[in-house]
Amino acid sequence: MITATGLELRAGARILLSETTLRVQPGDRIGLVGRNGAGKTTSLKVLAGEGLPFAGQVERRGPLGYLPQDPRTGDLDVTARDRVLSARGLDTILAEMKKLEVQLAEDPSDRAVRRYGVLEDQFAGLGGYAAEADAARICANLGLPDRVLAQTLGTLSGGQRRRIELARILFAEAGEANGGILLLDEPTNHLDADSITWLRGFLASHKGGLIVISHDVNLLDAVVNKVWYLDANRSVVDVYNVGWKTYLQQRETDERRRHRERANAEKKAGALMAQADKMRAKATKTVAAQNMARRANKLLEGLEEERAHDKVAKVRFPTPVACGKTPLTAHGLSKTYGSLEIFLDVSLAVDRGSRVAILGLNGAGKTTLLRMLGGLLTPDSGEVVPGHGLRIGYYAQEHETLDVDRTILEHMRSAAPDQNDTELRKILGAFLFTGDDVNKPAGVLSGGEKTRLALATLVCSGANVLLLDEPTNNLDPVSREQVLDAIARYPGAIVLVTHDPGAVQALKPDRAILLPDGVEDAWSDDLLELVELA
């Protein structure tokens, strides 16, 4: 299926993996885990053939489906339905059949009839209308109704496009009798609770190979039967041929064993070295002292390395600059795409220090509304009115505010032109960007690293209104807790879109805006159930 031999991966001068051999066989459902920035996304990209290793070889056999964190593939003028069907070549056949049907109605020539028959045979060979129904079923299970499938890719949100790519991969997989290889990077991003439950079942029954990067521990527990832990401190992959819960127990046991063995060996080696030092004082004992020192060194050489504790970004939000009582107001906002109505007549006032949660099903326009409030999208009607002293900090879930060609430090200079590089590097260091890392272009960063960079640019902004769109996506559990703590402590106003109930609980909202109707309501914990469903 996939065999990697002598694999070495690097990010600039930093070694992510060194001399590593990995193998994915049919029936392997592997969870690839490790802290943000350890190299999980880079490793998956290389295994998929979308990137080149620094050294080593990767051999692939059989069909392969790869879902990156930020898929930007596909013709923007193609409908979502055709994009999914293209996984099995059904889209071009159906398009040609429709053209011929029009032609046959006007001029039923023998040539056109024969060509239509050939196309029908090809269509049937690829599963025919049953396959088309399968595609629709998969899309529906991922929260993509028929009205979305009829739209072109260019009119869809980033989350909807990502679900289209996931549906395309799963539709292709469903047509493989023996199962191919699925390489999925954070597949539950942008999915509601029902879709995540369905995806767990689909992946758990997958017969081919699977590597999944996910911070959804429930998904890992339900699906994986092996775990690859990418240790950023040792540049190795620790392989555990067990399920998720057993892996957690085994890893803790391994850590205790390593610590115990090292402590015992260091104690014995220390005693031997102390004795050797005493013996060196006598000329007749020099050889014996050297032998004793060598024995002490040998005790330490054979030990497994203890894992260093992973560094954690010290996430904080900006100290908000002074502003008026109501720094941001919106009146009668609406947005449509062609004949598709997203929402109409949405109004809200964001008071100083207020906490607002925007709720709604996928496709209801939550991100669209946030972009309008941030001045990144013009409403079809209505207006956004800045109040006295307004300073907005916008966090985009797809990181579209990051320029992939600009470096980390250049992004910080733009966010805070009044601060010098020393001050900016200090902030970046708290977000785990140190040394030459700050000269990396944003385009090479993993999803977790992009999240940290986007949050770092907010710190120096002085924003008094934060617009946060899924701020906990792509974060490992420890980093997520840091973001939740930052949300809870921030004294300015926050408007939040999230599928994460923990983020809402940290926010402690005073109001909720329910889309697409735009109804504003006082917050009640009864609304918390809507968060995961959204």
C-alpha cells in the first residue's frame, strides 16, 4: 500500500524525521498524533506524494485519497455535485449524455444514437444512477444538501468546499471493492455532530489503509487500531500497534519506565564515577579507574531517551484600546448568491466588553456575517457602522487573511508597524516561533502553526472587538486550553463562531444571534446543544 524507507523530513534547518521506515497495510487505521508543528501535516503530504522528502523513498500501490487541511483544488465554475462525481469520471459522461439528449430530441441520427448507447454503457459500468445516489447520500451525511450541490464551487464557503473534497474522496473510496488508502488531515473540521458520528462509522468500517490526523479524541478512539506518535524532540515516530485508549496507557507506562531506568542507571553510574575519581589519585589504580569510568558511561549509553516535555504556546489576546460604549453596529445586513438566499435583515449592536455567539446550521451564513462585520465582505443591503475608537481583530478559520508568500515576521510587522523586530520576536517566541522560524513563509506552515501565527498577529493589534471564527480548529488539546483561557480572560468584546462547546463555555456569552433568521436572543445554556449541531 504505502512503504516509506529511510525517510527524512525537514522544515528549514529543523529535522522533523530522521531515517524513518513506515508501512501502511490494508486494515491499518492509523492515528498520526503529536504536538502542533511536530510535522504531522508535512509527513502526510509526503506520504500522499504531494511533497518531496529531504531523503528516502516512498512507494505507493493502489488508489489513494488525500484530504489536506486547506483544499484549494477544483474549477471554481464547476458545480459541487459534478466535483464529487468527478472522483469516478461520472461528471463528464453525464454532461455529454445531457448534450446528446438535446441533440437527439432535434435530430435523432444513427451516429448520435450509437454514441449515446456507448455513453450509457460507460455510465452503467461506473455504477450508473446507483453511484449518483451514493454520492448524494454521502454528501447529505456530511451536511451538504441538494441546494448546495447545485452551486458552483466559487460560491461556497471554505468549510463547504472542504466537505465537498471529503465527500469526493469518500465517494471514490466507496467504489473500490477492496478499499484504497485514505490520508485525512483533520477531517472533522467544519462538520456538525451528526456528520462526525456518520464519519466515525464510515472510517471504522474502512477495509483499506487509513492515516488520520485529528484532535478529535472521540474519532481516534472509535476508528484507529494503531497510533504513530511523531516526537518533535527526538525527530522519530513511535509506533504503537494498539487502539487509542490503550496507546495512552502504554505511552504513560513507557514514560514511567524510561524515567525509572534512567534514574537507576544514573545512580549506579554516579557511584562508579565517584569511586573512579578516588582511585585515580593512586598511580597503581589508574587502569582500574579508567575501566570503572568506561563501565559508568556504558550504563548511560544503552538507555532510551526520556521524552522532553512539549513546549506550549503562551496564548493571550491584546490589551484593548479605549473605545465608546458601542464600538460596532450593523443594520439590516443581507447576502444572497444568485437565487440562493443566505440571510436577510440581520442587525446587531456590539457593546464594549460584550460577548456574542453566532449560531446556525452549516451554510446558514455564520462566517459570511463575521466577514461583513470585519469589513472583508460587502453586504447586498444594510451597513456596518464603526463606533468611536473601534479597532477590530479578525481571526479567519481558513486563514485567508494570511499571505502565503509573506514570512511570519513580515505578517507581524504589518499587524504592528509601530513595534520593532525585537518586540515582535518576543511575542512570536511566546507562540513558539523562534530563531530562523520567523523567516518561514506562511504557505509552508501546518494548520496549527497558521493558527498560532494568526493569534500572534492579534496580540499586538490593540483590538477592542475580536471576531473569532473557529479559533480552536487544528489545535492540540494543550494549545486549545490556552486559547480557551485567553477567551475567558479577554476584557474586550468578542463575536464568536464555533462548533466547540468548550469555546462557548469559556466565552460565557450574554447574547446569541441565530442564523439565517437573524434573531437575537439572551443567552441560555439550553442553546449550548445547538453549538455542536451547527
